Amino acid sequence: MSVNRYGAASLTVSRNRSEINTVRLTYKETDSDLHLNRDWFGPPLNTLTREKGRPAPLDDVSYCGGKLFRRKEANKRTDSEITPFLGYSRKFAEGRRVLGLSSNGKQDVISGEMDCDHLELNPRILAAVRRTKVKSVQDVLSASGPDLQRLTGLSHSDIQQLILAAAAACRRSQPIPALLLLNGECRRFQSRLSVGCPVLDQLLRGGLPVGGVTELSGESRAGKTQLALQLCLSVQYPPHHGGLGSGAVYICTEDRFPSRRLQQLIEQQTCLRSDVPSAEISGLQFSDHVYIEHIADLGSLHTCLSRRVPLLLARGLVRLVVVDSVASLFRSEFQAADWLERTRQLLTFSSCLHHLSHEFNTPVLCINQVTDVFSGSVNSLGPQYSSVSPALGLVWANQVLVRLMMHRLQGTVTCGDQCSALRRLEVVFAPHLARGGWYAAVWTEGVRGLTEQKLCDVTD
């Protein structure tokens, strides 16, 4: 976790790519020729830009009382004028919301409300902090280094120790050295949830990653829900058969849960999973371990993700969370003019998902809708050849670890007395996968990837 020591824009604590690490910071002072408007992807924001296009280093800029000043002007401000700046993060937006949820489901700042007295620091530094209005870790991370120096009277090196201690208090877990990742010694990132088909598992290098949010988007009738239901059964198999040995929670935001189709998949498991002994399959009570929740509004969705789902995960009853679909509520509850509130709610929602995934080491699958891409436009969020793009834009795309797309193609493939439309599962982006895809079909027993021999049987 890195915390930039410059300016109020440095409030956001960036984490690894699989977690929340993108917040749009927008500040524009109408009385001044300075403004800040940039997407943050983790590295320190090191410049402000004048409207005339000349860069100005952040060392020369200070936020005081919610306004932007040159450093020489800020030095003239009194402590009473600077103090409101400590609440900048509360007023600005999502810096504290995107960081996570507490164990009881309520939002906090990942120990941001912790009193500074609990920090592991030299007593001399703590005594200087107690004499100021800097009371919590959040106040420390909301202020720049120079502002903290003026408020506390401490040296630059002491302030650095204070900021590092505050950042360490916000860290949920110890960082993972890159050497462990390179040597494959980090078991957390090695775990996969099998799709239940060897061909598709080969495309995904074993299945869905356990830590992080995976998005599956596509047009209507592409087979997204079919694959999600199949994963709800696959997760119940023991780890040596590609599962996680637990159940799944399925959150519906659009249509009724397809219980008949789920029952049909359960009955056909011996056909789909020929690699698992029949006696072992018959011993699994699949239907007893799929928890269904119907959600009609964002408030209910937040309550479900912050209270009921953590309870199921903590008791070990589920190890997979499916949201079908993520775009439905955000598209229906907000108009175009409400984009700022929609972004705020979307970041809060993604924060809940990331917290659940990393706190309980659980894969999260989000089904997403698509939007049309007009001719002449650059499709940067989906496959270049596709005429559709996943919904919710760049804000949501930056919260996703793995983006998959399911396409329904024109061809038809037959297998015995069954006939299915040709599909293609596409990897749009993932940190461990190259772009690519493979063909699949939806059969009575579930979604299966097609072998090269079967592709020869495809008809128009």
C-alpha cells in the first residue's frame, strides 16, 4: 500500500491491481487558474496543470479550507483556516468509501477512524500530534506533509514516520513480495475454481481466480447465466476436482432465478463431469447449497452484500458470490444527469465485492450487460472486432480483475440429438491471461467447449 504525501489529492490509498485502485479525482477552482482532473491508477499524482498548459509541481501547491493556494499563500493561513482541510476527504468523495467495509458490514476507512494514540511511534511524535487537532489516522492521511509539519512542529523525517505508521495501520494484510509470485509460492493466487469443462478451463488456465472480481458480459441469450449456474455447482466439488468444497450465493437483480434449469443441470452432472466418480457426485446435495437472493434496489443490494453474504461466508457455507446482473440496478435507478451519484454508488458496490473476495478468499462473478458501439468509435473496453461493449464504462472496468465476454454466433453445432447455437468465450483482459477465446455450446448438461473435431461439424 502506498500513500502519496503530497496534497489532498493523495488521500487515496492504492492497492494491487486486483483490488480497488482507481478513483477519479476532479477539482476545479473557479477563482483560480489551477485545476486538477485526472484518473488515478495508483502512482503518485505529481503535477497540477494550469489551464495554460504549464505544469506546476504539487510541492508548490496547498489545499487550505477547501481551497487551492500557492504554497507562499498557504503559509500565511492560520491553523484555524487550515483545519477544515483535514475534512477534505469526507467532502471530496470516494477516497474512504472505496477502501472497504468493517467486519460488521458498516463502512469505515480501514482503521481510518483509529485514534493516533494507537500508532506505533516514538512517544515524542505522539505527544506532538496530541497537541493538534489531528486526532485520527484519516486526518493524517488527508493532510500533506508540509501541513502536518506546520500543525505539529515536527521535522520532515518525523512526519514521514507518522505517515508511514498511519498507512501501515490501514493495511488489511501484509504485502506479498514479487519474488513469491514469480516462484509460484503464493497459494492464494494459485487457487482456481474450475468451470467444469476441461476445454474452457484450459482457456482460463484452470478456471476463475479465487481472489478478485470476474466479469462475464454478453448479449441476451449468449449463455452467461448458463455458465454462472454451472459454476454454482462446480464450486461444491472438493478441491481435487476443481471445486472449493462449499456452496454459492446467487443474487438476482433482473429476472426470477432459473430454478428449473438448475435442477436440470444437477440431474446431468454425471454426464458433464465424467472425470468425477458417480458415487461421489450422488453424495453431493447440490440444491441445498445454492442460496438465492432477489434484489430490487441498490439499498437492498448493499444490505445483502454487507450483512447476509458475509454471514454465509464466515460460516463456511458458501465460497462463490454471483451477481446477475450488475448493470441492471445502476441503469434503472439513475438518469444521465446523475452520473456522479451513480459513480459513487458503483464504487461503494465494487468495494463491497472486493472486501468479500479478499477477506474470505472467495471468487466473485458479476454478470454484466452490454452497450452498442457505434461505427467509427474505438472499442477500448471489449474485443476490437465486437459491435458491443460491456456496460457501466471505465469506472466499472477498473474494478474488475478478469473480464470475459460470451458471444452468440451465427453457426449451429449438433451432438447426437441435441442442437445448439455456436458461442465463443472471449478473454478481454486479465493479469494472468493473454487475449484470446474459444468456441463453446450450451447443451442439456451445461456449457462445454468444442474440440477441433467438433468445430468441423458447425453449420451455418
